[in-house]
Amino acid sequence: MRIRIFIICILLFMAIIPSFSQSPSRTPIRNWLVAMPDSVMPLLTKNNRLDFIDFDDAGMEAVVTNRMEGKSRLDTLTDDFLRINYTKSTDVAMKLLPVNDTTDVLCMVTTVKASADDSRIAFYDARWQPLDAASYIHEPSLVDFRSTQQGDSASWAWSKIDIFLRTYHLSAEDADLRCVLTTTDYLSVEDKQAVEPYVRREPITYRWTDGKFVRNEQ
């Protein structure tokens, strides 16, 4: 009898060991979505957010009627990424990003779609408290999108730009971030043609490294 108890104890001990060796499981982004305060996306109720998940799990189109009687749609949902068509003119993308072995921050990109799209980026902790974005990314400025061409023509062309508009793009596949200049989209055809030779064509890209977005050297 004692031998049997001893063997059972050994087996239980061996079953417990692997659980200590594994890294803690990370909270999936769907849990963050449910816990999100209404103030972050005021048009969506908690029931709306729960419906998103239920519809997605059932393989159905995840569309809900929001507080303004409009339609909001969950476009993409993975363990660490989601994208919501919030309104006809606004998209919201969220990505969980690791700070260390046990802690994630949530990066949220809100893009307003107009003649020239424009994005804003924000970061939150697990309690949905806003974090200082400057601690996680050094955002580009309009000057960063100037090409290497210089001279009077370049200065004249850039004088036509009086506002900085850009879009940020998160990905479900990786932890990269792309920033694309959209200022030229609102210019007239003539002004756009004058400016484009002096505009950087490639997006500015970042990679999540050691708990922050680090700009790729280009």
C-alpha cells in the first residue's frame, strides 16, 4: 500500500514539473477587448464586443449595431491582433506586444478615412490605463519623409505642404509597424505632381524590439 502511494506521489510530482518550466500563458487579445472600458471606443457596448467574439467563434460575419445605430464590424481576430471597422470612416487596429516574459502592452491605431487618411497611435497597459506613447515609439515627422533631393525646387515644392498626415499599419503576422505619408493625397493634381519627386516613396518601418518600436535603418 505504501509503495502504491509512493508511486502515485512520484507520478503527480512529474506531472506538475512541466507546468513550472513553461512560461506563463499570455492573455489573448479577445480578453482585452471584453475588458476594454466603454470610453476607449464609445460606440461599442460590452455586449457588442462579446457579440464580436461569439460571431467570430461561430464562423459568422461579426457585425453589430453600435450605439449610434450604425454598423461596426470585426474584420480580423487572432490571439494578439484585431482590426475593427468601427464606422464607415474609421478603422481601429490593436496589437499585443511583449514588454517582458509576463507583461504585454496594447498598441492601438485609429485611422480616420477621408480624402487623405490619418492615423493616431496609442498604448495601454493591462488595466487599460493610457501609457506615454513616447516611451514606446519615436514618431516620425514630416521632415522624415523628404527625399534626399535638395535645392530651390525642393523647397518650393515642400512649401505647398502645410499639414502632416500619415497612416500607421499594424500586422497580424508580425510585430512590425509601417508609417505611410498621406499628406499628398489631399493636394490638387498639380501640387501633387510638383511635390512627389521630393517625397520619400518607401514607408518608414519599425520593429518591436526590447519593449519598444525601433525604427529600421533605411
